[in-house]
Amino acid sequence: MHEMWVGADAAGGGLVWHVVAADTATTQCGQRRQSEGVAGCDSTDRHCLECMTAFQGIMQAPARS
């Protein structure tokens, strides 16, 4: 299972939504996830392109038997 987490943009452009697997401590782009994200800052509509590209690859991968 994956979830969305608000964190800093790797390029330093503010906050973005990252994709993180529920059982890992890092986002798909390699950022270390804080346990609660950035408090009160979940209203961004921006997404981490690197995370979204990685997640798209996960979703399009053939199912494992």
C-alpha cells in the first residue's frame, strides 16, 4: 500500500505531495519521511514529479503471481 505525504520539494520550491510505501521511511524520490509530515500544510496541490513517475511505474508493472 502507498500513501501521500506532504514534504519539501527536492528543488527547494516549497511543499509538494510525495508518494511513500506504508512500510518504508523514505519517499519514492528518496526523501526521509517525517512521522507526521508537515503539520498544517496539507493544502498544497503540487506533486513531486519524481515520486509520481515512480508510482506510475509501480502501478503499470505486471502483477506478481
